[in-house]
Amino acid sequence: MFPEYRDLITQLKHKDLHFTKLFERHNEIDQQIQNFEANVEQASELTIETLKKEKLNLKDQLYAILVKASQA
């Protein structure tokens, strides 16, 4: 996710607790979705769709933080 911000992500994960929590939650949801889609775990299509929307929202929040931090 966001390879152009790889260094900035590393920096923010060490100094911004809010960013770190968002990043970790995004990764947790991503793993859940992968497990559901690979039939490792069972979930309804509605559950998967809801998780994908939450993941996208988190990604938008992370991107906004990265853009703001890169301009500082």
C-alpha cells in the first residue's frame, strides 16, 4: 500500500499512534477479507462487503495523513 510513501509510513508508525492504529486495523481487515475469500473462514457476502468498505475508508484516512505529513 502506497509504495511511494514507504519511508514516511515507517516514520509515522514510529511516532504517530493514531496512524499506527489505523494502519494495523487496515492490515487486520485485509487479512480477514483474504481469509474469507480463500474460504479459510466463512462469512456472508454482506460481511465481506462491509469489511471492504471499512478497509477503503481506512485507506482514505491513511492517505490523507500521508499527504499532510509529506507536505510538512
